Amino acid sequence: MYKVEQQHWWYLGMASITQAILNRWYIPGENLSILDAGCGTGAALTTYLAEYGTVTGFDVSELALGFCRLRKAQKLARASATHLPFSSKSFELVTSFDVLYEQAVPDDAMPLSEFGRVLVKGGRVLLRLPAYDWLRGQHDKGIHTARRYTATRVKALLQKTGFMVEHISYANTLLFPAALIKRTAERIWPPRIEQSDLALNAGPFNRLLQHILSLEAPLVSTIGLPFGLSVIAVGKKG
């Protein structure tokens, strides 16, 4: 992840989509207090999230936090998303990118309850999660997927944990047919090595795939897309 997330088409395209969503509610330079929940190796918290305020990141992996430090991240904590070591009402925005689906999260409602606790009234949570359980493949074995989501499921989960759903959409729609073909082929001819799709080098197609994914940003952030490989949602704490 550390090697590829600032150059791989998926990470860069998703960054464009995420920024378009954030720009509906916030202005760069607004000086928000932001928590990046499950920050991984730190690309988001040290690049585009930092444009909106002061970002604190946490991750359960000390190895991941070490890579965050290589990116010069300073406000870091080692913690689980189910038990946050932060005071109540201490953040205005919580982001969580592809975390709640993991096998390490036994109950995906627990992190959202914790996000609600650390958010101020009117604060928001921005979630991104993998879509459709029937799309499981070798990628999911490689990244230890426990569950995949539909927009309906994410909406119900947010409402269950006290959030008002302000926006929800699928993303990575234009490349959906290619992913469906790949998943189908894997079932017929299983690869010998389990690995994440994001470990694959797109080579000369990297820039093109990034452009295709980035094209979705205006639609995902406004009217929403009806299907795709990811679900993205914004919830507001009442």
C-alpha cells in the first residue's frame, strides 16, 4: 500500500471522488478537526485530507503507523475502530476508507457508534466500503474481507447508529463490467496466488484508468450512481 497509493489509478481516482464529496460541505483551508479512522499507511491524511484541517490518524497496525511517520504524519495513535482513545465531541469530521468490511471488525456497528461519540453535534462521517457480497473474489481473500455492502445496508447501518444519511452513492461504475468479467474468470480459473487487485500493476494503462475513475467524481458527489464496486456515504450526527 505504501508503495502504490500515491501512484496507483484506484487510489488517485478515489481521491478525486472523495474530494468532490468533501467540497459539497467544506472548503479547503476551513481548519476542521478531522479523524481518519483506519488510516493505513497515511496517504489520505497527509495529502488531500490535510487541505481541510488538522488530521489525526489511527490504525490497529503499528507497521502501518510506521509508514505514516515516513510521510511525516505527527498526530497518530494505535487503536482499534471499536474502542477509540479520544474524548467525546472532539472531531468535526471522521473519515473511514475501506475499514469496516475487515475481518478484524467483528461488529461494524461498534465503530460507527464510536465515530458518533467522538463527533461534535452536526459533525459528519464519510464512509467508503466495497460493494456487493456476490462480487467476492481472490481480492477479498488477499485483504481479509468479512463483508461487502449495498447502499441499502450502509444506509440502515448509519441510521441504526444515530446518523442522518445526507448522501449515498455507488462509485467505480464505469469499470464495473471489467471487474465482473475478472471475478467470473477467477471462479473458473482460480489464480495460484491470493493477492489484492491493487497489487496489480496497470502499467501504461494506469493514467487512463485513473482518468476513467475520476470522471465519476461530479456524479458520485451529486446525483449519485446506481451501482458500482464501492459504496460511499455521508452521515450527519444529530
